[in-house]
Amino acid sequence: MFCCCAAEETTMAEVASTAVLEEGNPFHQAAGEMDLDGWRDGGKILDGYEKPREEALKATEEKISFWKQLRVACWTMLGPTALCNVCLTALAFPRLVATGKSFPLLPGFKDFLLRFLAMELLGDFFLYVGHRILHEYLWDYHKYHHLIDTPTAVSTACIDGLDATVQAGIPTMGAAVLMQPHPLTFCAYAYARVAENVLNHCGMEHWLLNLVFLKFLPGRAGVANHDAHHRYSNYAKNAKNFGENFWLWDWAFGTLGHVGSTKKF
């Protein structure tokens, strides 16, 4: 989950031409087949966004098919970057989180709840910062995730390795380092973070899902919030709705934008 990876000056198109990526990474191979020159910039809505969601999904799959999205997602979760992240997390966690401290078998309920909630807030704030950096300074790495302007659960992991590290690995570990949780509390937070990330990309709203993920609480961002980010912020500068679990950060820093509709069940 955590990877100490520096951004390079080269674009993704240049990186994709190297021997390493030519042989392996299906994400760059798939993205290389897409024509990004026809995209609208400057905050304008892309063609087809006024269509029903089913038609918008078909338009997205014309650019990058479901099977390519699935292949890229598998590469992201099982490829070399993921393995590097897992190894670094295993090495870093015992050295950065509660070093030298012995934990009880189970965390106390109050300790679990307070640290879990604090990590939710801190992790989403760090995600907001990382997500905004990707748009404003590392767009060459993030723009390929925005090929998917109408996201689905599968497209959650259809993302570059550096992108995933900045948005997921660093925020998750950063929250853990600050809160020093019990290992089981950290695992619960990490699983909840991944599950909600998938939910935020599915484009669907259901009262049961909103209940399970507590989307009805004040300050919580609904599924439509991130759906709107994919629909209306497919550009580098002045994008909106960077936060995923809370809209508080977007509101505080002036980046809270239009939220469209999702498919309700």
C-alpha cells in the first residue's frame, strides 16, 4: 500500500515506450490506444454527459472496454507496484506505528472507535491533498484514470501505480502513523477505506449501502460526489470534488463543485 516513489519529469506516454512497460503494464498499453486530444478542457462537460447513465457507460467502454479495465485493475492489485507496496508496508508498519509497544489481543471498544474515526478523517484529508496534487502537478499520471468518465466498481483500481500510492498508500499510512492504532484497528480502517472507494466508483445509490457506510451522517460525501468528479473534472487545473469520504475538505478549500445524479435503487 505504501511506496516511496518519486514523480519523474517524463510523461506517461514516454514512460510507456520504455522496455519495462512495453513488456508488462497493460494499463499503459490500454491508455496508449486512447485519443486524449479530443477531450474538452477548462471545466467544460464532456460529450455525452447529459445522456442516461447506461448510455454514458457504453460511451466510456468505447474508449476503454470493461475487459481492459479489469485487466488493468488486476495489474494494479497484483503487479510489481502492488507487491512493492505490500513489502514496504510490512517493513514500515512495525517501525512507524507504536514502535516497541505491546498490544492486547483485541483493542478496547472506545480506543477502536476513536482511532478508527480519526483515521477516517485524517486519511480522507491526506487523500484530498494527494488527489489535488495529482490533478495540478502530476496530471500525466492521473489522467488515465479519468479515461473512465463514468466509473464502475471495476474501474476503481484502473489506475497508475504512482497514482494509487499518492491517493491510497501514503494517506492510509500517514493516518496510521499519526494515530498509532492497534493492528486490528488499522486493518479495519484499511478494509473500510478500500470498500468505500469501490462504493464511490459504482455510481449507484441504495439506502442499505448508505446505511452500512453511514453516508447519511453530516459531512459525509455521497456516491454522487465522486461520480461528479469523474464526469465534470476530467482536466488538470481547477477541478472539483477531490475528497471521497467527506465533502468537508472541498468545502473548506473552495473546491466543492456540482454534484449530479446517480442511479438509485
